[in-house]
Amino acid sequence: MNKKLATLLLFVFLVSCAPLEIETPFPPMTQIPFYASDTPAPFIIPVTETPQIIVPVTETPLGEQPIPMIDTLVPAPVARWWDVYFTDPLVINDPNNPAGSIEEKLIALIDAAQVSIHIASFEFNLPRVADALIAAKARGVDVRWVTDDENGLNIDSNQNRGQFTRLMVGGVEVKDDAGRSALMHNKFWVFDRQVTWTGSTNITINGIYKQNNNVIVIRSPEISEIYEREWEELWTAQLGPRAPSYRNNQWAILEGTPIQVLFSPEDKVVDNLLAILNDAQVSIRFLAFSFTDYPMAQAMIARAQAGVDVQGVFETFGSNSPRSELKVLWCAGLPVRQDGNSSFLHDKVIIIDNSIVVTGSLNFSSSADEENEENVVIIDNADIASLYLQEFQKNWDRAMSVPVNAFTCE
């Protein structure tokens, strides 16, 4: 067992048990155990053992315990704290038949909301989702949406759009990012300050029925409060690199799973991703809609040269750009492919050492890291990673090898 990691996890456990006063832009609805701003966020590395932490238990004398009925010994089913969904454009590709789709999953969460639905999502054109949100507003739920201007409100009058207008007519407040040239590119939803939905999926016909995308749903008040705080910044137009950063507070441990949340541009996300890549010991897998960040490419090459198994799938159209890192990785001898989806592979995913998953809205580019409003979640959980690895393998099998003479390597 790594003694440093064991010490860190024990420290986290002890700190999480102590009440802390943290200044936030708005008072939380529930008391959430955030951590002091000078406490470093957990450096997420593969965990093979969990330290045994013994918690004192106050025992009740046997003579005072009631004799339980037999049926009370059967525990009630407990909902899993996470779910992962992937689009499947080869199978679920008809917006008129949403059975089994991510859209269906999202509407179920909307219909279950009782207090609030706070949304930061790039674009939108799904009528059924609009219907569900309008119905939620009508039953008293606080429904508000922050979107991009160029790809949100400014094109809402275009053909096959108009859903933002419908929301506003139905009483739902909608704001954009106030004419910034950079993008409000987030794709996250927070339900009742309890459940967070994030990933790469735009709430559009293309995003759900044509492209390869992913969603992770996290049922946790701690994680939801992190996203709520960021949503409040977006809602009040605290945008860009000068927005406050709470990076050292943006983490939690859920049932033994470390989770870290990062927002660009204020949190310097790529620096954090580089640190995790540089610590890879066994394998790196990635699915990338846009990958133009040279330091990330160099980190992957360095790990490959150190014996780490690195493979990746690039979205085809974007990877033909001269700014893409496809050529850099290919010329370094790394096994990389271009996706086989006639639409887009839109994922922004990295899986490290069969345990760590990086996902969210952030493309692997300097503009995403330094200018756009983006979010990333980093999760160290082998069960979650196994699902993302299955999705990687599916896309790898359908992808195309780079032609032998595609590039001239210097």
C-alpha cells in the first residue's frame, strides 16, 4: 500500500468529519463538508488498496435490544450513486423513437425534480425536453438555463430551433454568456442540488442521435454544490479567467471513490490533466473530438516511451486540421486512429491505468483551457472506468487506421 496515499485518505476522512466554515458566493442549502482553501486537492492516482479505518461504535447491551422481525433483516435496495450513459448512433438514431436514449434518461430526471433544475448547456433543440422543463416550471420547480450566445439564443430563430423561445414563453429564465467571443461550452445540469448530470453531450438531435457522446450522473449533494457554485457564477456573469477559482475545494470522496471537479478557464485544467498523465503507470486511452494541445501530446509520448500502453481515437474531420496532434502522436509511433462515425465522435475522454476517468465538456485545446467556460470531472473508480474502456474499445474497433503515407514525419 502506498503510505502517502493511505495518509492522504485518512486525512481526508478525518477532515471530512470536522465542521469547516467556507466562504461561498451563496449560502448552501445543506451543510456540505468542503475543505479549507489551503488544503491541496487529492492527487488522483490508481488505488489498489483501501486503508482500514476503524470507526468507534457505541454498542447497545444485548439485553436492551429488541428482537427483530425476520423481514426487517432484509435491507432496502440502495440506489447506486452513479450512472454512465453512452449514445449509440448505430442503434438509437431516430429522434422520433427515443426509447433507451439519453434523452429519455434526461427527461426522467426532469420529471423527478421537485425544487430546482439549474442548467449550463451549450445548445438546445429537443422539443420533448422543452416540454418536460416547461411542465417542471408549471409545478413550481425553479428552472433556469445558461447557454452560449452564438450557438444558443442567437440562432434560436433558425430552422429546427426555437426551443429556448418556448422555454421563455413557458416562464423559464434563459441567459447567455453576454456576447463573449469565447464559448459557454458547458454541458451540466443540477437537479434539486442533489444530482449532477455532465459529460460531452449537447442536448440536440445530433448530440444524442448522431454523435458518439457520454454522460455521467452523480447522486451527491457534495458534488452538486460544487456545480451549483459554478452555475451561480455563470448566472451572474462571472465569466472568463478572472472568475474566482475554488479548485482546492472542488473534490469529494464518495464511498471510497475520489472525485475532483475542475472548471476552465479559472482552474487551469490542462495543468491538472498533465500531472495525471505524467503519473500514468500502465495505460492511457482517449477519445477526442478536438485534440490540439501540444503539451498533452508530449506527455502521452513520454509515457509511451516509458512503457505505458497509449492508444487513442481522434474525430476524423478535426484531426485532419494542421493544428491537430494526430500527426505528432502518429509520427512518434503511437497507435492512433480516426473515428468511423459518419457524423462526429464528440467525446472528450481519457482513461488512465484502468481506473481514472476524465470526462466533461473540455476539448483538449488551449482555447478550451484558457478562454471557454468548460467543466471536467475526474473519477478514480475501476467500475466506472471499465464502462468507459468498453466504449473506447467499441470506437477503436470501428475506427480507421491512419494511412501509411498520411503524413511526412520529420
